[in-house]
Amino acid sequence: MISRSRRRGWRRRAAQPGMTLIEIMIVVIIMALIATGVAFAVIPMLGEARENQTVTDMQVIRQASTVYMIQHNDECPSSVGDLVEGRLLTQAARTTDAWGSEFSIQCDSGGEPVVVSAGADRQMGSGDDIRTDQALNSGESRGH
């Protein structure tokens, strides 16, 4: 038979507050599930935000390119650096797309300059390139 003093000690230990390993693991699993759900909701928005920021930056560069062409007898700027050197863009202006690639400026004879971003894959000429002539048309069709 167990003595009274031993039974009291056992009851005290069993009644001590705390969490078991299983309870902690359940909380960790629930937090991981919530984090996964948030990640699936946020990651697509991040890609869309990068595209929107790139289109906005491209429009600024396109406008500066138009001014450059007016000032230089329809000569196309060879790079965004020409616009910065000509003080048509400030040093604070974004001269790269959201993925860190340099913008390319293309000019048709007598036409508006077209600014091109290589897109997420950072390869010019691939399917994910973003162009101001296409971005402006798609934005107008969406009502922007």
C-alpha cells in the first residue's frame, strides 16, 4: 500500500500546470497550416504587384524618352542611362524592372518610344516580356 505522503506528492505533480508535447505539436501544426494558407493567398498578389510596378515605371521612362526625342531631333535614347544623364529622370527614379533587369527602349521611325521589360524570366524576347505599347492597350481594355 502507498503511504499518504506519497499519494499527496503524486497528486501535486499531476495537478501542476503546463503543456504536454502533444499539445505543443498541435499548436505548431495549426500555426503551420495558417502560414501555408496565407502564403498561397499572398504569393500570387506579389507577382501581380511586381507587374503593376514595372508597368508604372515603364510609363515614366516612356514619357522621359518622348521628351528626350523632342530635345534631340527624334533621336532615340540608347538606354535609360541617357535619360538620367540628360536629367529627364532623377537619380531616385527606378531604372530597372521589379526583377532587377534594365529596361530597353525601342523607337520606331516617327513613332512613340516603346519601353520593354524582360519580365520575370529576365530573358528578352520570351513570352513574359512587358511592353508599354501592349501594357497601355491592355490597361485601357480593363478600364484603367
